[in-house]
Amino acid sequence: MRRAFVLILLALLLGVGVVAVIETDPGYVLLAYGNYTLETSLWVGLVLLLVVVLVLYFALRLLRKLISGQHSVAHWMGARKSRQAARLTNRGLIAFIEGNWQKARRQLLRGASHNDAPLINYLVAARASYRLGDSEKVREYLGAAERSDAEAGIAVELTQAEMKLDAGQYEQAAATLVRARRNAAKHPHVLKLLCQAYRGLDDWDSLAALLPDLARHKVMPSDELESLERTVHLRRLQYSAARADGAADALHERWQSLPAPWKRDRDLLRAYVALLITQDAHAAAEKVCLRALKQDWDSELARLYAFVHSDNPSRQLAQAEGWLAEHREDAQLLLCLGRLSARNELWGKARDYLEASYQLRHTPEVCAELGRLLGALGEPTVSARYFEEGLLRDVKLPELPMPERAAPKRLTAGS
């Protein structure tokens, strides 16, 4: 209270002092502009100047608020259009996933007009146009996508390649992907699509050259990559064997060019031996078989050994019988021995070996061999039963009423 009283007292004293000064010397101010003059006391002039300054200050503040308000309105309008573009884009993507290509394209293009990043709109619109069979629009929207983002070149090329792969246009897809392969470290998906294109073209040599990059960039799981590499080597062996001239030599050279671990792969070994046999390179096939079976026993390779025509059939049979001590329960070895015995015209031994193989595994192959052998030995009835069992082994027939005399009979060894 005292403090307020002191302040009021000081204000009154100050006011009295100012009035006294004004009355003592009011001062004089003259403003002249052209033919106009303005005369007033100094103190009135100072008050007028203060009023003018305050008016200008508040006028400037009002103008600033008006300008900032316009910016706010523009910003609000822009944000509203961006939100609308986002909604249209989302609806377009949903329509695309649902397979409604026409609706998807329409909404994606509407959303692209106010989208800050319309790349995805144009790319998916191009895919929708592809689904609609509109190739002209595909090119148009892919071009718009590339223009919308300077760094979209790879994405556009990938989209082109995927559509061409889907259409089975492997050659065009491969050409596009080769261009897109400029930076495989950043875009490993290019390598995977290029792999798909080469497989579609049966271009196994190009695919073989691609294998190191597939491994380096870990484009696929290791087991999948191993399976692919096996397939590549197998197809290259088959293509070498299919040459019109010098197939056996080409096949041998291709085999020698394989990495050492793949020469021990069972699938490739079997394929190589089978291809050598088809090329009548029996000496080479026998050599490969004997060396491989000595290192690692393989029943399927033992089966193929029977297809080798040796210069000395009796020695070949003795060689195969030498394996019997350690592999007596191997049905494929017994089948091989039956065939080799028949080739040496040892009919009784051939029958024994084949029936022993049949007891272990009732395969259509051993049934066919027994049927053929017994037919040649003058036992047509038993031969026919083996042939019948071999034909019906993997066939599921519906149950039908059958005459008693036609009912199937169970075979026993030696019957």
C-alpha cells in the first residue's frame, strides 16, 4: 500500500514538473511542404509523432497477420490435397492387390497429381496397364515414373523386366536386366531376375558366368544356390552331349572343366556316366564307374554299370560280383548282376540274381527284366505275370467286379 502511494506521488510530481516546463517554454515546431505549412508547439508535435508511430506499428502488425494468414490457408489447402492424394494412392494399391486393374490405375493416377513422391503411383499404374494389355500406357507411365525421380532408373528397368518375364519375353527381359546390372551390390534383385531370364532362355553358359555374383551378393539361400549350380553343370553336360559332331570329346572336356568338388557329386556322376553310354563311350564310362564306386559306393551307379558294354563281359561280371561281398542286400547291384549274367548267357545265374533283387524291391524294372528273361526261357505264363505286376506296380485302379479266373495272383520267388 505504501509502495503504491509512493508511485502515485511520484507520478503526480512528474506531471506537475512537465506542466511547469510546458508553461515556461512550450517550444515551436514548423513543418512546411510545398505551399502547405503546419505550426504547433513542441510538445503537441511530440504527441502527434508518438501517435503516428503507434499507428504505423499497429498497421504493420495487422498486415503481417494478414499475409501469414494467407500462407496458413495455402498451407492448409496443400496439406488437404496431400492427404487426399495419400488416400487415393492407398485405395489404388488396395484395388491393384485385389486385381481391379482399371480402378487401381484410375485412383493411382489421380493420387499422383498432388503426391510429393509419385514414383510408386506411376510404377503400379504401369503394372495395372500391363494387366489390362495396354502396352502404350505401360510405356507412358514408366516414362512418367522415370521423370518423377532422377534415381528411379533401376526401379523402372526392374519393373519392365518383371513384366517381360511374366510374359515369357526372356530375351528382352535379359537385355533390360543386363543394363540394370550396373551396380549389383545395391540391387541384388537384378541378379535374381537375370537368373530367371537365363533359365527361360536355356542360356546355361551365361548362367554359369552369373553364379559367382549370385554367391557373392547372397541373392538366394545356400541350398538353393547349390541346387542351381548342380542344375547348371548338368545342363551344360547334356548340351555338350547333344552336339552334332564331336559330342563325346565335348562331353569329356566339359566334365574336366568342372570344379573338383562337383566331380564327386553323385547326381552329376550318374548323369555323366549315362551320357557317356549314350555316346557309345563305354570304355570311358566303365573307367568312371569303377573309380567312383571304389571311392564311394552308390547303388544307382552300380545299376548303370550294367549298361556299359565292356570289351570283356566275363571280366565285367567278375568285377561286379566282387562288390557282392559288402553289398549283398543291394537290390540295384543284384539287378546289375542279373543283366550282366544274361549278357554272358548265364541264364540260371541271371534268374537267381533277378529274383533276389525282386525279393528286396518289387520295382517295375526288375519285373520287366524277369518277364523278359522267363519269356525267353519258355515260361510265358510266369513271364506275363511279372509283366502285369510291373505295369500295375505304380498304378492305382478303381475296384471293379472281375471274373474269378481273371483275379490277380500273388507271385512268389521262383514261381
